[in-house]
Amino acid sequence: MRILVLLMIFFLTSSSLYGQRNQTHRVIILTDIEADPDDTQSLVRLLLYTNEIDIKGIIATTSCWHKSMVNPESIEKIIQAYDKVQPNLIKHDKAFPKAETLFALIKKGLPEYGMSGVGNNKDSEGSDWIITELEKNDERPLWISVWGGANTLAQALFKIKNTKTGQEQKELISKLRVYTISDQDDSGIWIRNNFPELFYIVSPGDDYGSATWSSINSFIPGIDNSKISNSWIAQNIQQGHGPLGAAYPDVAWGMEGDTPAFLSLIQNGLNDAEHPEWGGWGGRYELYKPDFSTQTKGGSGVPSEPETRKIWTNAADTYTPYIPNEYGRTVKMDTVTFKNNKVSLWRWRDDFQNDFAARMDWCIKPYEEANHHPVIVLSHPEQITVKSGQGFGLDAFNTTDPDGDSFSFLWFNYPEAGTCKDFIKVEGTENAHGAYIIAPRVDKEETAHFILKVTDRGEPQLTSYKRVIVTVKPE
């Protein structure tokens, strides 16, 4: 009886810890909307995740492409479209907010470019809003998702530095998390130089083609790219999916280049926004000072400088896709392996595109006619400890699907996410509810990450994940 009670306490404690991890992230968006249709595209997608991401502000800003004006009315237009589908969205999840709540969050930054909009008497309703939200009695970090220039955030930090005590500055800045789509004005490098403790994810400079985020819309030779095609977008997003889909503009320069700045905030069992080095839908990033001599200059006019501090930035994944197998085991590893920083994002692309398409269906379909995510239930905690060389099992036998769909399992090691960098194979089969693994031999404590991917056979197919972190201790 005593053992049973102890086990119950252990699992309740584990559930409590994991429940805390699953709190919705709060975020403020900075968007140079109208500089490129992709901001509007990203905003359409973002609104379909407002049941899972706590939006605290959407601020219209400038950028190197949009230097002297801001366009909050374009944000309003997309929220008006959301307003028309929100009554149907709540049939799928009652957490979707009313449009009135979102309208109140639209703010403006100064219609000035970069550091010319930072300094004394340069406050805006956008910069003041960031400070107001940051000062709230909320223990959650405040994410700033930067889709254009960062000078509205820079002004907020400038004001904090000049009006707060040293301790107040430290406390406020420690709550900030920034993910910016490269540098689209000269304020990003200023922020990083002047606030060295600030959590900052960026592919620095303006060589946008080399940035991790750009693989959301890059054509990758050797894989199926159909889910970023214009025909797929037209069929699954734009047409026949209500007013919000109709508001999704055609691709001009690139599809949704800003979306990676919030993808990691979606708590799907894979993403952990506090750990960019673990990888997820928004890509994988490591903390280091990049080599400026290898940085290529783009054509935006944004100045490039060497970093003076470590930043969360591009990290390479080595990835061999699993592909369908017609006879025998339903999946097999491909014969092609990819390795670069872009892999860390596009490897999940089919999954998050299907996810977007399913949510577009939620705009118009009743619950019974739309697809919803499988619910993974592990038979053990998400963190376990084993000894060097020990065999151990992982299992998700009690996984279900809310629509009664059939679903497939896939277990795999994610070497780059842990400290065990050598690939650890799953013994036997990877596509059953249970997996058997032999821990590697180690001389010091190491960690290994195993991802469970469960994909249903609904339309479109939807994927849920669980990440199991295994600590391997030497004998």
C-alpha cells in the first residue's frame, strides 16, 4: 500500500510539473504589415492559434522595407475576418477569444525607421504597451515576436533603462524573450549590444536566404514540397474556408516568412520555447557568438556588425526522413540525408501545414465533420533516468483520437537536442505504440531526447508529439 501511495504522489507531481509547462505563452507581435503580403498571411495563421497562444498585443511597426508608415488598419481588417468565423471556431475549442478582445490589442509604433525612432520623446503607444504588459503581475515570460523592425521594442528598453532602477531593469528584462526574423532595421544589433542578458533568438544580419526561418517557404530538392505550393494554399487555405481564408493574400516574395517567430509557442508536445536548442516547429537554435567573417551581406541596407555577445542562432540538424513503405513495415528510412540549419525547421513543415489546413476547416465545419489532434498518453513520465548500457521501454498504449480515426506511431531519437550526439536507434520497430531502446555507454551523465510522433488518418492528417528526455548515468 505504501508503495502504491508513493507511486501516486510521484505521478501527480509529474503531472503538476508538466501542467505548468503547458501554460499558454503570452506574446506581443511587432509587424511591418503591408511591407509584404507575408505579414498578413502570418497574421491569418496566428489568429487560428489564439486558443493556444495568449496574444497580448499586435503592434504595427516600420522596417527596412516600410520605413515611414505603420498600418494598424490592416491588422483590423484581418481581425474583422476572424470575427466572422470565431462563432464556428469555438465549436472546436471554447478558448478562441472574441474579436473585441483582439481589437483592443492593436497598437502603433512610431512611423520612423530604426534608431531614428529610439530616444528621448520617441515613446509610442506600442512601446508603452510593451512596458505595461511587462510590468503586470504575471509570472510567465513575455515573448516579443518580431516580424519587421525591432525599434518599438528598442524604445521600450530605452525607457526602461532610463526610468527604472538597476534592480527593476534586471527583473523586467529577465522576463523578456525575443524571436526576431533576422534584422530588418538597425535597432536589433543595438538591443543586443546594450542588453547582453536579454534572451534573443535571431539569424543575424540581412542575409535572409541563409536564415533558419527562410526554410518555411524554401523549395528543398529531394523532398515533397507540395504543401507550400500556390495550388495547395489556394485549395486548403484561401478558397472555400470562409472570410479568414479569403483574406489570405497570394504569395509575392515568400510564403509566411514571419510565421516561425511564433510557431515555437504552440504547445504541441514537441515545442519547448524556453529551450531553443531542443528544436521544434520554429527551428532549432544554439547559444553562441557567430563568426562575423562568414556572414554574407544582403541588399536591405541594414548595417551588419559583429555580435558582442552570445545569441540564440542558427544550428544544423542531420535528418534522414522516414518515408511510407508499401509492403511490410509501413515506414522506412529514406536513402537521402540532409544536414544544415534549415533542416531544423522544414523537417516539420508537412505537419504544421496540415495543422494550419485543419484549423481552416474549423472556421466553417462543425466539430463532427472536421479533424482534431490525436491525444498521446504516455505510460511513464516525460523524463526518465537509466544506467549506461541499460535497455528500457517507452510506451503510449493509451493514446486515443477524438474523432475515432486510425493513427500511426513513430519513435525516433533527436540527437542534436540532447548531449548524446550519436544517433541512438530504436531496437526492433519504430512504428508501434511501444519502443525498446538500449542506452549508450557513457562516462559522464548525458541526456538523450526521443520524440514520439502520432499521426492520424483524418483529412488533413494531424500530428501530435511527446518528447521524452532520458538521462543516462554511468554505471
